[in-house]
Amino acid sequence: MHLEFCAGRDSHKAYGRKVEEYLADFCLVSRRTLTGLEYDVFRFHFLLGADWKLCCWRLKLDRGTFFHTVYRIEQKLGCAFRELEPYSLFPLDEYFGGTMRNDLPAGYRTLKVVPIGPPRAVLRPPVRFSAA
């Protein structure tokens, strides 16, 4: 969860899950854009990180078909992420709210930092087990 500053009537702070929303949008757009075989290759290769040999074995593809499918996936998803409305998924700064402000709100200038002290007790497990 991420705290964002926004100009609102009641409050100037809002909590959001922008990273989780981005991941959900990324996966849903991919599923809607790609065909069945393309989505399987996308899922195994890009999301789960399997290499081309494992993907070819699992999906019963030859090497050429696999790589042509990967190039087609990159082309389709690149266009889909760029042309998505109202907020494109690429570039990321447009998705996550545009420009960043370097100045802090006035309320942050008066906050005091409270250090966290050392732990009160240190738990140490027994080194030897002695059977009595």
C-alpha cells in the first residue's frame, strides 16, 4: 500500500495500491489481447520465467514456432499497452500519475523522527541438547 498526496476536499492523503493495480491491468490486457497459444507462451516464458527449451517441451512446439510466437507476443502487447485508453500501461510515468513533486507538504516539515530502540530481550536457543 502506498500513501499518495492529492488535493481533496476532506483530506490531502489517499491510500492506493498502484503497483498491484498495474500488475492486474498488465495481466488482464495480456489475456484479452493474446490467443490461447500466445497466452500460454506468455505465461510460461514471461511470467513464470521458463527458458525456451522448457516451454517448447511443455507446449509441444518446435524452436522456430516458439520464437516466432514470442516476437508476435512482444509486438501485440507493445501496441496494446501503448494504445490502451484512458491510461496506457507504457510509459510507466503516465500510468503512475505523471510528474513527481520534489517538495514536501508543509505538514512534513514539522514532523519529528522517533528512533526505534534496540530489542528488549534477545532470544538465544540452547546450543546443546542434554538428555537428563
